[in-house]
Amino acid sequence: MKTLIKSQKGRKKLDFLIALALILALLAISPAAASVSSVQFSFSPDTVHASAQIYTKTLEVLGLEVTLASNESFDPLKDIGQNIDIVYLLAGVGAAILLGFIYTRLIRGDNEFIADLRKTLNSLKVRKIKGNKEAVQDVSVPKKVVQEEVNAKQLKLYIAVPVLCIAIAELLIFFGKIEIAVYVHIAVLFGLSVSNIFLKDPKVHKIHMPLMLLPVLRLVNLSMPVFSNMTLYTFILYYTPLAIPVAAIIINQRNSLEELGITKKHLLAYMVLAVPLSFLLGLGEYLTIRPGYLIPDLSFKNILMLTIIMVFFVGLIEELIFRSILQTRLEQALSMPEALLITSFLFGLMHSGYGTYYEMLYTGFVGLVIGLIFYKTKSLPFIAVLHGFVNVFLFGILPLHLIGWSWL
């Protein structure tokens, strides 16, 4: 894989994939992408999910009626709305092309364009503050000095700002302000994408990259119900696109297998331990939100399909994002307790779609437990299976097995 990236052809392919991911992220919630007056959207008893409410609100924000059929009526503002959709579409494509152009310059080592732009901006900034010729000379401070100053004084700020913005967006979703939350997530994604232009600290770059995955995850999550009903297989549509930017970040940052937690150490013991531990965590979450079931019965086939999807799609992708990449980079830049708190905080907030504050608190606690396990074991298979089986118990075994148990 590394040999492929080093070649010019391989770099072009990676550039294309990243530009494509950016386009999808920026345009996923575009009204123009779903310009219909009515969409069929219903939940059968076998596919009821705790976060169904947020999807209905999303459709309403996008101007879609959640009905089985609708009669079109004359609307004098329809043409204006369509024009706004076209402008939004073109703006998203233009932004994606701009980001793709900047990224290609960075990955190919052609930094003359970036250096000139940074020097010009710094020069204008210094002139504005000091207003004399000596200030212009300050731009030529040795790079090592600037690097140390950034690392010492601004690293936490560069981490706190995007984390705070993501938290605000998720809280807006929690309070039903989905339209505003979508724009905040897009702004965070755009800001993190261009941070490499202005920031020189590689530690910041390595943290901003995994943070970009959270807005992408949410935007894909909000847009997907426009195209399909909520079923077990919808999770495949959620998490498969995320594999592309996750792989790109791992390749770009040259994460080692040890950092990612890909190891066979104590594998059998960890697999055995993951099942009872996931049952306890899943039972606690079930008693917290009481979700419906995603499979019609507890047949071997249904349990197998639920397990495959929850372990290899949901558990693996989320644990790669939150623990293998983000928590690892935060540990290197800050400290273990700070990294653990930040990732657990974000993990809990990303469950704002359930609409209950105690679900966010509980999933934040689960994130803390999984984060501690990963810190102690450095085993991605362990936490991926643990996370996956929590969902297997939560959305399959417990709702079907405990149905009718009124005392719970």
C-alpha cells in the first residue's frame, strides 16, 4: 500500500478519492439531491429504532413530507427554491474542487504555493498589528522557533475549538435544530480541511484529520434516510463510505499496526471476555433507552447477519475513528486522561440522535470504559467485538428475549 502511495499514479488515485469524499460530505444533505415533493418513509415493527425521530425531523428540514403520497399544488416560490438548490449545489462542488486542489499541492510536496500564501497572510497580519517595517521582518523568524511556540501555547486551543464546534452541532441536533446543526458540521468540516494551510504543527494536523470524520459521519447519517427506509442493512450504507476517508487518514499519517491496535496478542482470551462484558454494557443501555429490535426473530441466520454488521461495520469503523486514531493522537499530543475524556465526551455526544440526555451520558460512560480497555490492551479486535456485541444485545437479543417482561 505504501508503495502505491509513493507512485505518482497512486497519489492521483488517493487525491481523487479524497476529493470525492469531500463532495459527498458537502452535498449529501443538499435539497437538490432529493428534489421530490414526497418520500415514502415508514418504520415497520421489525425495524423500529431509537433514533427514528431524528430522521423524520431531517426530512422535514429538507422540505420533504413524511407521507405515503401527496398532491402537488401551485407554489409561486417553487422556482426560487429550485434556484437556491442549484446555487447550493454549485457552491458545494466549487468548495470540494478548491479543497481537492489544495490537498493535491500538499500531498505532492509542492509547498511553494502554500508557503507564499502563508507568508503573504502573515505579512498583512503583522503590518496591521504593528504598522512598521520592522514588523515585516518578524515574518522571517526561524521555523523551529515558530514550531515550538505553536506546540507550547496553542496546541490545546487548536484541539478545543473544533471539539467545541462539534459539540455545539450535536447539541443543536439534540434540541431539534437540525438545519442549523448541518451547517455547523459543514463549517467544521471545511475549517478542518483547510487547517493545513495555516497551521504548521504536525501534531495538530494528525488530530484534525480524525476529527473531520465526525462531521462526515453525522452528515451521512442524516442524509441516508432520504434514500432508504431504516433497516438493519442501512448501517452498511452509513459506515461503508466512511471506510474511504478512514483508510486515507491511516495511509497519510502512516499509522503502525501497533498504534491501530491490530494485533493477535491474547486474541482468544479477549474474544471470550468481550461477550459477557458486552452483555452487561448492552443491558445497561437497553434499560436506558428501550430500543426496538432490528431483526424479526432470534434465528441463527438473523443473529449472524446482525453480528456481522454490528462488528465489522459499526464496531470496527467507530473504534478505528475514536480509539485507534483519535485517542492515540490525543495521547501523543496531550495526556492519557485528557485524551480519554475528550474521546468519551465526543462519543457520547455523537449519540445525540436518540433525543435523551441520559443516553448521551451512558454512551459517554461506555466510551470511557472502551477507551480504558484500549489503553490497557492496545487491541482493536477486542474493542471492535465488544462494541459490536453491545449493539447485538441492544438491538437484537435483549428486545426480543425480554419482550413482555413488564417488570423491567
